[in-house]
Amino acid sequence: MRVLIAGEFSGKVRDAFTARGHYAKSVDYRPTETPGPHHQGSWYDAALLHESWDLMIAHPDCTFLTVSGARWFAVEWRQEAQLAALHTVRALFKFPIDKIAIENPIGRLSTLFRPPDQIVQPFQFGDPFRKATCLWLKNLPPLVPTRDLGDGDAACWREPPGPDRQRNRSRTYAGIADAMADQWGQTTCDRNESGVTLIDVMAR
């Protein structure tokens, strides 16, 4: 399976799929933290659009979509930024990729876009932490918890202020990454027999 992990710099989800024999590539405007196939730049760069993908797991920037940023919604330029973020999510779901998952914290997407198909917690997958994560799914089954600990520590929310706060809070926990690779990596992929790539669709 060929898997595109959009908006990931940590390489956690990419490496989970790679470890199971899939070809996975991450893409982000930041460099990858761990060695592996990574494209530093835009999700829409031609180098990616010309490739064919079976599955995309996307982590769009949640800065203007989370509940924690609600106090800024009345600011006009923030409203414009939120609208741009919403359009990005809608565009992602229209990519000609058979299977798509979009991940974001609880926030405005549930009302502006549609309710998520699933909300997962790290403690459901063996990591003793609490961080509600919404998943919007296209042609993918909900993730099945692998080791439910019942509850977890909200360590993510106690991340101290600083330049790395958002970076540290955005990392995917290993248990969820492994579940994605184990469960979604087993789904049947129907490749696009026409050979149409993203660049072909966007040129129309």
C-alpha cells in the first residue's frame, strides 16, 4: 500500500506503516524529526501530486479550528483564517485517493464541516494519556481500541508555553499510529486503473 501522511513532521505514523512493509511518505513544511521518506513543502507540490496513493492520513493545522481558540473567533482576520482552514479540509476530502482519514482535535470542524466519524483517546490504545482526537473517515472503518486503559493523564494540556508547545502537542501517540497501520493497512485497496493522479484532477 502507498500511504501519504500529510501534515506530519514526527514520522510516527509514517514509520508505523513502513515497519509493516508499506511505502509511506510524510509531508510537512517542517523537516522530519526522524530519517525516512519525507517531502518538506506544501501538500500540493507537483512532486506529490504526480504520485499515486492508496491511503492518505491528514493532520491539517488546528490553530483556528480548536475549541481552545474559541475566544478568537470574533476577530475578523481569525474568521478568515478559520474559513481557509475549513476549505483545506474540504479540499482534502476531494483528493482522488480511495481511502482518507483526517485527524483534528475537538473543535469547529464538527459544526462547520460535519460531525466526526469517531473520537479516539490514546489510553484506548495503550498510551496512558488523554487527548481527544476526532477522525473523519472516507472508505475506512473506525479504529478498534487495542488496549483500553480506561483513562489517562492530560499531559498534553500541561505542555509549558514556548516555541515548541504546539509542536509537542501535535505529535500522534504511538499506540494510535500502530493501530492505524495494523488496521487500515489491511484494508483492500482498489487502485485507480485509469492512472489519474492528483495533478490531472487539479488541472481540469
